[in-house]
Amino acid sequence: MTVVDFMRGSTGRAARTVVGLAMIAIGLVMGGGWLAVSIVGLVPLAASALGLCLLAPLFNLPLRGTGSPGT
């Protein structure tokens, strides 16, 4: 199993959610220049919410993962 296969599944989707929320929390707690981390944390959180794996197209796989809503 490759990292991309893992990230396309429902476990990877949960991991993207946790990482996104952690990045947002760290940026908000640290403040200052760390707020940029919060903004970047929105990317994995949004990708998870939409069921997208942003790494998949780099490996000629579909953008929508296997743990996507509605599949």
C-alpha cells in the first residue's frame, strides 16, 4: 500500500481532517506569523470535507478518493 492509496481512503481522509484541525489550532494559539499555518491548514481540511486527495493526480489517479462522500 502506498501513501497515496492510504490518503485516498477513509482513514486518510480522517488523517487529513485531524492534520488540518491541528494546523489551524496551532496557528491560532501561537498567533503572529503563525496565523499563516492556520490558513494553510484550511487546505487539508477542505480537501477532506470534499473527499479529495490532492496528491492523487500527481500519480495519475482520480482526484476524488475512495472514501469520498457519495461513493
